[in-house]
Amino acid sequence: MLPDKIVELYAKGIVNNKYKTTYPTKTVSTFAIGSKQLYEFMNNNRDILMLPCDMTNDIREIAKIDNLKAINSTVEVDFLGQCNSETVKGSYYSSTGGQADFTKGVRLAKNGCGIICLYSTAKNDTISTIVPELALGSAVSTSKNDIDTIVTEYGKAELIGKTVQERAEALIEVAHPKFREELRQKAIEKHFIVEEVAEKEETMVMMEG
């Protein structure tokens, strides 16, 4: 999607397309939505290339883009790294868009990195978006096998190549601090984290403190 912000990024020289390995010098998009300013910017702009989504979202085409950073958002992430980006409490509210395509394609790209962003909480900090398991009836928009990096306002959790326990621990670290202890207990109960290891880590923290 080509949004309003692209106009400002062009004006500041932040978007210039000079490093692109596919469609050099072109900003590629499949649809645009925004204000009149955006459409006037696009009108007869030879730097903008509009293509059908079966080209822009083709995994084989995405894989050709060196140094690609694919950034998507999600609703909640479970301890395995599965992302639900389409439902809230099991009720459908959005489609997956290109998330599944880009999370797969970017892993095939040279120096590619797939990033899933979300706030650590919802409903005025009353709900954690890092959860032991997705809500019943939730869609799995991005599978645990395709996930790369999860980012919240508390940091990043790099999940590629990690065990189940390492994934749970990394995700708890980027959860909101008020939910971390509760999440750790849930992880122990569900055997995502071995209790002896958890106790050892807590002892080490106390000793360091």
C-alpha cells in the first residue's frame, strides 16, 4: 500500500530507491489510499510503478530484493511465535494482506529480515498481546516456522533457530513488565520453560542484584 507518508519521505530524500535490486529507481506498489496530496504526487510520477498484487506479493519476486526489511503488524503472538493478525477474541476483523507472502519471501532474500511489530498491551494496558496461546478461534496469520523477529516497545525477540523454551523466554522479555511474571508462570505450567531452569535464572538475578 502506498500511504500519505510517502510524499514526505520523498521530499526529505529518505525514499530514493537508489539501492534497489529490482525495479531500480521505482517505488513499487499495488494500491494507494490517502489524501488528495498523495494522488497529486502520484499523478504522472514516473518514479511510481503500480503493479498487480500477484506480482508485488509473489514470493519469488520478493526473494529477489537484497537487504529487504519486511515490516508487518499483528494483534497477538503466542509463546511459539505464531501471529494472529486477523481476529480479536476469535471474531474476524481484518484480512492478512501481504503478511504471509512477505514473511516467507523475505527469508529467501539476501540479507532479508522479517519484522512483526505490535504494542505489548491492548485496552489501556489491561491485556498482554504476548500470550501463552492464541485465543480460541484465532487465525494463525504467520506460522512459527516463518517468523523472524518480534518487536514491541520493550525491544526485539529474534526467534529464528530458537528452541520452544528460548522462544518463550525471548517473547516474555519484550512483553509489558506488569505481565512478565504471570507469563513466566504460565510458561512453566505449560512446560514451555523448565521450572528448574527458571528457578536457576531467578536465583542468578537475585545474586546479581
